[in-house]
Amino acid sequence: MLRLAIFDFDGTLSARDTLPLVGREWLRQGRSRARYAAVYLRIIPWVAAQRAGVLSRERMKEAAVTRFHSMFAGMTAGDIDDFFRRAWGELRLRLVAPVAAEVARARDAGFHLVLLSGAYQQLLERAGEELGFDTVLGVRLHGADEGAAGPATPPCIDGARKLVLLRQRFPEGVDWAASTAYADSWDDLPLLQAVGLPVAVNPEPRLRAHAQREGWRVLDAC
């Protein structure tokens, strides 16, 4: 049976959330400032609502990610791939070295490595290639030349949806009790509870407290 080693990206393998970094990379590549500004103006009210306590972090992230997709409207699949190819050179500098070392140790121990995140598939695939992941699951943007009905599939991956996606990808043959998962967010609790070896990485306070109560491993990696 497969033993999975499942790694989150934003805040776990990468030190920062991806969306702001992708936005800055958009500007660094000299792309439309007007489009950049329009997207962020659409996101600000959702961030403000979350900070005011009237919206959950998970719901805010879903709304922000969905609106961020419009940054890439009208771009072909090749354009999108080229953007993330160029972006990876900068974003790879945000990888957390101790977590990358955990990836290498899990690979050497015979785990099937899974990179699972709400970040963009086209970005995650480059991280997966560099670090030797076996399976990469993220949000894939569709190019305008692919005839897709929407901008991305799925529109957002967060919280319990990660576990649903994993069970769809691996419907059988997984030893969950012998599998491990690395994540930083309280929203990832369903995923962490599904495995026998959960690891809370640089966890937010609620997750840290829960991990300590449950005797989970806590990895303060930066």
C-alpha cells in the first residue's frame, strides 16, 4: 500500500502566501498595471471583511483566489506557462529549506510525495519537478485557446476540499495510518487528522495549540 507524504505549499513549503508574490511578479515582468490594480480592488473588500471578523479566512481566500483568476483572462495556455516559468526563478527563493529537507527525507524513506495546494498548478509543477514530487495537485488555469468554460479547475482548493481531492486521486491502496502530512493552517485540520503522522509547520496559534494537545509534531522551520 502507498504511504503518502503530503505537503502544503503556501506557508509550509513556501514561506509566504503565493497570491501576493504572483501579483508582484506580474508587475516585475512589466505586465498591465491597470489589470493588476483592478484585480486587487476587487479583493480588498473581502480581506477587510475577514479582518473585521464577519467572514471566515477560508471564505475570504476562496473569494480572493476566484477574483485573482481574472488577472490571466484572455491569455493563452502558452502565455500562462511562460509567466509561471519566469516567475518560478523568483518564487523558488521563498522555499523553506527545513521543509524541503523533509521532502527529501520522505522520498528517501519510500513515501509517495504529494504536493497539494490552492496555489496554481502551473507553478506547483515547477516546484514538483525541482523537489521530486510524484503527484502535484493544484488549481489549474485554463488558457483562452483551450475552450474552457471557466478560468480554472477547480476554482479553489482549501480546507476539507484537499482531503476530498486526495481521496478522488487515491481512491484505494493508501495506508493512511502510515502516511504523513505537513501544513500550517487551521483550515488544513481535516487533512492533518486523516493521516497517522501529522506535522504542523510554523502553525497559526489555533493549530499550534491543537497540535500540542494531540501530541503532534510541530516544526518551526523559519
